[in-house]
Amino acid sequence: MTAVLTPLPWDEEHLGFPCARLDWDPAPPENARDLTAEIVRALDLAATTALVAAKLPTGLCDPSALASALPGWRVRALGVEVLHRRPAGDPGSVHSAEVSFVSGTAAPAPFLPLAHDMRYSRYHLDPEIGTERAVSLWQASIAEHCRGFAHEVADLTQAGRPAGMATLHIDSDSVRLHIVGVLAWARGQGLGRRLLEAVIARHGRTRDVLVEAHQDNAGATALYRAFREDTRFSGS
């Protein structure tokens, strides 16, 4: 139960200072005291890191206690995320006629407006980053995913017009969706469901499909729960 700091070079490049993510090997401690002690130990070794992002078990992490234990750090709770898993197996119904999958390079321009809508993300929730910079960071992330950082991009169209996207990171037993969105003009027509059904039809027989959403993002969490998810903890 060791806390490990993983450098975040993309964040460092775009924010302009050293960044890291707090990971656990193999899992976080099961009591608040040990959790806090292990975080303190890890951050004591992060003398040159300016920003550390961590997802911690809800109910165990007390931000005020953590702040008291880390006088040299500013600790801020940005909310709760929920991880949804759709187990491999039945791919569900298939409505993928308007979804194509691009491996390699996809055109990012049609999807850049999604950057304004990611209000429940770390960038938008951090007041020190601010809305304008958060939008710029998400636009850069969308472009990078489309240009090859994602293993695949699911491109959703309606009547030939770009309507939404999902970026897929694929390994041997799971597919993690990072950016999922439907453009404003296409919402309210069930296209988010169609997009997820296409991903599940393509990968769901052999891999778990994983996606995270902030608990306050009611639309996203309702959509993901509809796909026989296994809901687990995750706080950030």
C-alpha cells in the first residue's frame, strides 16, 4: 500500500510547472490515518513538484486533516468521481451506423467546442486555473487525442455532420473512455447512447468498458448507469 508519484508531462508542458499524479501500489490503505501518513510520505519526496492530483477513497480522506498534515501544501477537494464498468460479454443493442472508428489521426476541429462543456473536470473545477485556461487546456487535449494519443476515436455523425466523439485507450482486457461528448446542437436525441452502444458493440465482448464521471454531472452519470455498470468509489 505504497503511494507512488507519477509525473504528468502533458500537464507540465501546458501548465508551465511540475505536475504529478498520486497512484497506489497496489491499493490505498483502508483507514484514514494510514492513508494520510502515506500521502504525507509521498509528498515529502515531491520537493520540486508544484501540483499533485490524486483520486482517493471517499469516506477515508478528510481534506482538512490532510491539509493540517501538509502545511507546505494547499489541499483542495474538487469533488467526487464515479467509475462505471460495463463487464465484457453481451454487447447490447447495436445502433452504430453513424459511428466510425479512427485509429491514428482524426480531425479535431469539429470537437473543440466540447472543451467549453467539461465543467465537471479538474481543470474547470480548479479556481486557480480559471475558465479561459481550462477551455484552452481541454482544446489542446482533444486535439492531442485526435492526433494519435488515443488508440481510437469514435466519430459520431448525424446526417453526415459531426455530432460527438469518444476517445478510447485500449489494453488487453479493458477500454477506458477519456473524452466523451455530444455537441450542443445534437443533444437531446439519444446520440450519447448511440455512441456508447457502438463502442460496446465493437469492444464489449472481450473487454471491460470503463468511464468516469463527476457525481454532479447528472446527465452523464444517468447515461453510464444505464449500461449495466458496476459503480465503485473514486474521489478527486
